Amino acid sequence: MKAARNELILDVAAEGFWDWDMQADRAYLSPRYCELIGYSPAETVFDSAFLKSIVHPDDRERVFATIEAHCQGKKGLSVIEYRVISRDGTVRWIEGRGKAVEFDNLGSPTRMVGTIVDISTRKHAEEQLRLSEQKYASVFHTSPDAIILTSLRDGTYLEVSEAFALMTGYTLDETIGNSSLSLNIWVNPAERQRFMVEVEQQGVVRGMEAEFRRKDGTFFTGQLTACPIEIEGEPCILSVARDISAHKQAMKALRDNEENLRTIMDAMPVCIAITDGTTIEYLNRCFIEHFGYGAEEIPTDDEWFRRAYPDPEYRQALTSTWRADLVAARLNGTPLAPREALVTCKDGTVRQTLANTQLIRDRILVIFTDLTEHERVQRELLKIQKLESLGVLAGGIAHDFNNILTGIMGNISFAKMLLDPGHEACGPLDRAEKASGRAADLARQLLVFAKGSQPVKRMLDVRKVVDDAVSLALSGTPVKAEFEMPAELHAVEADEGQLSQACHSIVINAVEAMPEGGKLTVCGENLVLDERNALGLPGGNYVRITFTDQGCGISEEDQKRIFDPYFSTKAGGTGLGLASTYAIVAKHGGRITVTSTVGVGTVFTIYLPSNGTAETAHHQANSVATVDRSAETILVMDDDEMIRELATITLRRAGYAVTTCADGDEAIALYRVALAGGAPFTVTIMDLTIPGGMGGVEAARRILAIDPAAVLIVSSGYSEDPVMANFKTYGFSAAIEKPYKVEDILRTLRSLKERTVNR
């Protein structure tokens, strides 16, 4: 019964029991012992060799030396701590106790018993404590931040780290036992008071900044973190202090640099955005002003994409390419190529931009350069180049073309004079005459582009010119005009005929856009343009005239070509009306623009330089005296034989004596002979331009030199030539534009005769 009870005790005991028969070299190990080492009696023999094998090699010599000393001294076995190796390789710390209980005749022990206890957990805790203390000591003495332990009661320094000495200039001996007050370390006592209040009331101080004084009297800015602790029953304060003077200076320099950089970026004339790839962190002033979006409206990249590129397909294509470029740049260092993008602004306008993306560490810098005005200017330059090219062509053919038309129209009108009004040939001749008239109009529009057809400018009341041109063009149409032209509208220096033609073409376009009728609103206003304006015009005073119709509108694609020569969307259109308008406005130093919405209407806007005052200049035309001649003799100078023949036939039929010649030299010679004979020509009709010979201006000057009373008529197909517009200035009494009909020249002659008689 007692043996069973003992066995039960051994089974449930926390300690392992061993009984070593030293003579037989066999040991009994209790179940707990076997559990600790992982072996059972059934699979091994527990002898001295086995016992040595499970003791850790580093402890083996010490353990058995202790056992040997016990056996020799017959003393109680001291407590031994050592490590054993379990069957699965686990190392355990145990505390062993043993004692010799039987001896032989010589007094040597023959039997020993003892216990073992697993102390691995305690040893691990002790090791952790040792490491912790070692770490604390290492941190305390090597930390770049000052670590300070003070008494909460009187502020006495109990312990400080070496960093404290380096930071303040006080040695450890000078510090320990003193307080911050006695060393006068706090610059501002109120800051120390606030520190103490926070420690006591809030239980912690985090990141408090304060000014401190070094031993040498210099100041530094420190950052304090502290909490109350208790050491051996005494309340203390554990503080960590960091000298942040250099950091503060660096942060100030960084802020100054950032502010300077922002100032520079805000002053730059390009749109700048900085993002981390998700959140937009910065937009410069130009970006906000240009596109209209503030930082609060586009806080993320996705929001910017959604607003700037509202079309889903365009947005997807653009952002996919951009993100692919970013991935390639980050992985391979591939430079990001600039990409063109059409950005929709907050006000709905679309601007053509060039987006240049740069990677700056983990940030993305995007610089948008607005190409809208550049592209517009390039289109304007290309358009001007086209017009100049057309002008060269027009100028080259104008002379011959108008001479041919004059021959055609003159002969048609002469043929009609030979027929009775009811003759069946009158109808075809009328139609031919109208067709020739349309050809003449086309030639006149072409001549606007010719280099020699510069406007003959004088100060004009722009209100009257526009009013007359609009009223004439709307006559007989279902379109009504509404004028908003203030009396104080400034005068412009312009060619009245060309300006009227420009307005006429715009009005005709409006009439064709409103076949069922409607309203055309014509507005005028004065404005001053800055040197850097969106129109690309020189700064100064301008008059702006707008023509707003309620017609069908013009598509965005057609608006790009509407001023191109020969472009027309109308059947039978020549495509020269608005092209002529564009050329006229450009030659007057102005600009014309168009905006239109399909189904709503179109607005044409003309900008013309003004003199800054509503007063118009008045020019007195020079009058050339004419004399009444008894003989009705006409001298016709023209390089075209057909025109000379036509003049001879028609004028002789009208009762005039006609002499013809081909150039100015011949005309002067003929005039000298007639004048010397006492019968100068009644009228001399002179072609303005004679290819390869003397033209009308020089011939007129020489004829007037020998006969100031000479009556001269200038004739030309260059209706925009300054001589035609100001013929009296050059000594002519009248001007007749080619191509002309017989009745035109006869009417001019009658008019001159009436003026001479009335004189």
C-alpha cells in the first residue's frame, strides 16, 4: 500500500525523481523525469553514459565534477542549474538536487537519489530581463537624445545620459544632485511651469518645444517628451530631450525654399500640377486661372481626368497612354515623351495643350503648355500665306482678265444698242451681260487679295459705313437688322469701299443662314487691347463690331475653314466672300473671328484699330478744272486692241471723234500734236496699267504739265488701287472701273460735260 502511494506521488509530482545504483550503473527515472527528456525505460538503458549524453556539452564537465566532489566529501549535494537535451533536440534548463544515501565498507557512495525541476521559463525570463537591462543601459548611454531622470519632488537630477552632457555642456558630476533651476537651464520659467503642469495633470508630455540655456550661455531649442514613473517608491520624471535647433533652422530654410519655389512656379506662364499619383498636391496660379479649376474641385487625379476629359473614350485613351509611360519610366528609366491633350476648362472651352510629365522621386510633375493661341496664330499665318499666294495669282491675271471682260461686256452692250428692244436676241444678250457681271464681281473679289490692292484709307464714321452696308445687303430679304451702335463709337482709318464689302459678305452669309427670315443684331463698342492679348494684335484702341444672326449655325469643322479661299458649303458659292472679308480686315491691321453653335446662330466679330475719338476727319478732294471744248474729240489709251476697237466703234457711233493709242508715250505725243494744232482732245481716257510701258499716272502728269486744263479719265480693273479711289489727287477728272459697258463710259462722258457746262 505504501509503495503504491509512493508511486502515485511520483507520477503526479512536478519534479522528476532519479535513483542511481552506482555499483550496478543503473538508474531509475520517474515518469516526470522521462517526460522531460523524452525517453522511456523500454527503449534505453539509464546508465551513467546515458546520463552524461543528455547533459548539455557546455555544462557536462561542471555537473559531473560537482557529483564527484560530493561523493568524495560525503557532503550534501548543492543545487546545480544546467541544461539537458531532450530526445527531440529541445534544450531545457533544470535545477538538480541529489544526495548519496548508501555507501560501501570503504565509505564510497553506492547509491544516490535526487530530483530535477524544469526551470526553462524562469531562465528565459531572467535572460530577457538581463537583455532588457543591457538594452536599456545601451539606449540610455548611446542615445543621441538626452535621457533624464529627475525627482518629481524637487527636480533634482538623479541620472542623465552622456547626450545630456553633450547637449548642455555640463558634466555628469556637475549635473547629478543639482536641478534645472540651480543650473538655470530653462530660458523661460513659464515654459518649465507648463511642463510640470502637463506632467502632473495629463500624465504625459509629448513633443513640447522650449528654449534651453547651455553652460556657456548660448541657447538651443529642445523638444521634450516625458512621463511620471516611480523608482523604489520615489515619484520621478523620465524625460527625453532632443536638440532641434538645426532641425528648426533646416525647416525654416525648407519653408523659405518652398515659398520661393511656389512664388517662382506661380509666376511661370505655364500650368503646373504636382501629384503623388493619386492625390493632387499643388496647382500653380497659371493652372487655376487657365483651366478654371481650384484645388478643392480636383483633389485627385481621377477627378481631374473626369473634368478635363469628359469624353469617356478620349479619357480612357489618354490616361492609359499616360499611365503606361509612367510605368515604363519607373521600371526602365524611359524618358516620358510630351503628349498633346485637349483640356476642357471649367467654363466649357477646350484648350489644346502639350503635357510634359517628369518624375521627381515619388512625385509626378506635369507641366501644361497652352498651344491654343500658338495653333491659332499658326493657322492665321498659314491662311495669310494662302491669301498672299492667291494675291500673286490674282494680281497677275487681273489686268488681262478685266480687259477681256471689258471687251465682252462692251460688245454685248453695243450689240444691244443695235437691236430693237423686242428683238429675240435681246434675251440671250441680257443673260450674257449678267453672266459677265458675275464674272466681274468674282474678279473684284479676287483683286482684294492682290498685293497691289492695298486699301485707300481715310478717317471714317464706322457707324455710317456699317449701317449703309447692312441696310443695302438686307434690302428685299426677310431678315431684319437691329443696330446697337453708340454715338461715341470711335472713328477708324479705313477704305470705305473695302469695309463696306467686308460687311456685305458677312450680312449675305447671315441672310443665307436665315432663309425664312430672322434678326441680325449689329453691335459696336470701343475697347483697349493690352500688348499681350489673345488676338495677337498690337495693344491700343480698337472698335469691335459684332454681327449676330439667328441662323442654322456653322459646324466646328467648317469654322476652321470658313475664311479659306474657295471654301463654300453652298451650291454655286465661290468661296471668296468671307475670304475677301478676312483679307480686307487683315489689311486694315485688324482681326476677324467667328463663333457658332449649330441650330442657334453665328457671331462674326471684327476688330479694327481706331483713333480713340468719335470725331471723323474730313478730307477735301482736290478739284481739277475742266474746260469746255468745242470739238468732241476723245483720245483712248489702252494696251488691249479689243478695247481700243470697241471704244472707236461705240464712241464714233455716239458722235465723238476717236483717236487710240497703246501706251503713255504715244498718248503724250498725240496730245502734244493736238494741242499744238489748237484742237486739244476734249477728253483723254487712259488705262492705269500698261505692261512694259508708261501707264496712266505718269502720262497724266506729263500731259497736265503741258496742258493743265486737260480732262483726263482713268480706267482700270484694279478698283482697290489708290489712284482709282482718289483719282482727283492724281489729276484725273473721273474714274471708270473695268470691266465696263458702253453705257458706263458714255454716262461718264455726259457727266463730265454737264459739270463743265454748269461751271
